[in-house]
Amino acid sequence: MKTILVLFGGRSTEHPVSLQSAHAVLQAMAPSGFTPLPVGITREGQWLWYPGPSAAVADGSWEADSRCIPCTLSLRWGERQLLLETGERLPFDAAFPVLHGKNGEDGTVQGLLELIGAPLIGCGALSSALCMDKDRSHKLAALAGVPCPRSILFRRGAGETELAAAAADLGYPLFVKPVRAGSSFGVSRVTEQAQLPAAAAEAFRHDGEILLEEAADGFEVGCAVLGSRDLLVGAVDEIQLSGGFFDYEEKYTLKTSAIHCPARIPPETAARVQAAARTVYRALGCRCFARVDFFLTRRGELLFNEVNTIPGFTAHSRYPAMMAAAGWDFAALVERIIQLGVEA
């Protein structure tokens, strides 16, 4: 029976979402034949081995459990051991980072695991870093033949005159985005020049590079992809907005929005989305699983938006819902994802 190191929590603002995803994954692993080795990362960055029930992971109470023991990874190549502060060593066969956002989904943890030779369940360090980078992922997708919204890159220190000229060229409304940040953090929809300086300052608060990006005149669709060599795709979903954009609050509350799965689009359009998702997935070096998001414009044009290499993983999250619509039970999906990582 394989032992899987499951990493959750982390220093990202998406810490609570990671806990919910990890809880669902840990529950699904129970009948799978894989043994979980749960390790939570606190908001302060401390690693804790946690041997308790998965329900405590979801609500965050695991941190107060007296059974938690500070731990770290052995850095010896191929050893694949968790070193507890007590001196005990716990071996594992592969690692599953169930982490969202910075320091979890951006290639940092993946690089650490690759450094010690641990099989990785999910995208590797390079792919994770590229997918987190909105500018470079767009350039690679475009080279692979998948168009993207027009955008202009700025580095910290850019002047208001430069920003205003770029915005005038793109046209209003537009979006101002950090190049590397998860779950729409630091993203602003700007409808006039007066809003631009504050939006840029907010984006720079999250990253040293920002994008000014044209606003697509349609809606967002997404596609789940599963596999490494042979790829399977889930049903295409659609985000229905009543206003604004799909920011962090909307993603997890759906106060003024709705998600339709399958998407309310013709079958031939859904097939185009699925084909483009496969193309982007390959172009960015993804493996095991990821969700690829697009904008579908009123003219029927498909524009690449982003890849989520560790999408939300509760039973009600978008990725599992897309795969459920394609016939995949949640527990079977988790088992298959782990198998893909272990076998790679």
C-alpha cells in the first residue's frame, strides 16, 4: 500500500480553501488503497504532521490538536522521509500538494519535492510556475495557436503616463492584474482613467509585474483535463455573472453569479473548448490534472484566460463537477489522479 504525503494549508490567502480541499481529498483516499500522511502548513509557515481526523482539517482546528508534531522533509535524494521533531522518520512514496495560490501552486513546493526525488501528484515546478504567470502562459498559449486577450506588461516603477497611454490603446473597460497571484487577488476592473492609478497600486501590492488586459465581451468557460500522456477532458462549464467579475468572494460564495455545468453552449462550441484546453495543457507542460479557463466572446471567439494547476477540490468545486458530468465519481477521480502521479 502506497503512502501519500498530503500537504495542505500554507501561507497563501487561500489557506481556508486549501483546508476544505484537503479534507475532501483525505476522505476520498480512505477506500482507495492509498494511505495518507497529512502535513499541514500554518499561516506562519510551520510544517506540522497531523494524525487526527480529516474533519478537523476543514475547520482549521487541526492546528490546536496536541498530537501535531513539527516536521520537515529529509533533503537527501530519494529518501522520501518526513522528519518529526521527536526524531521519528515517516516514509512516503509520493507527495500530493493540495495547496492553492502562492507558495503552493506556483512551483515552489513542487521544486522542493523534485529536489528530493519525490514523485509528484500534479504539475511539476516549471509547469506550475508558468501557469501562475499570466503573461508568460499567454505567450506560450498564443504560440500554440490559442489566442488570448490583448495585454500590456508593466514592471514596478511604471509611471502613470505610461499606464494611461497603454489603457487608451487597449480601451475601457479593462482589467489590471498582478502577473502572479491566485484567485483574482489584486485584480480590478477599470472603466475610466481616474481609476487606473489605484488599480495599478493594488496589483503591484501582490506582484512586481502587472498586466493591463482588455476586457473580453463575453463570459468565462472552463474545462477540466485529466492525464499525462493520454488526456481525458471533463464537461465544459460556464460562469454566469450578473455584474462585475468573478473575484475571490464570488468564487466561494456565488452571491451574484451561477455556474452551469454543462455550459449552455452548442456541442460544437464545447468541443472547441475541450480541444483548446488540451492544446494549452500540453503547451504549458501540465500533468496529472488541471483546469483550463477561457473567455467565449459574443462573436464566438475563444480566448485563453488561465490554468489552475491545483483547482479547488471539494466535492462541489468546479473541477470535480466537470469530471462528474463526464462520469467520474469523486473518490474514483482522486484515486486516478494519485495513480497518475505515482506512476509517472
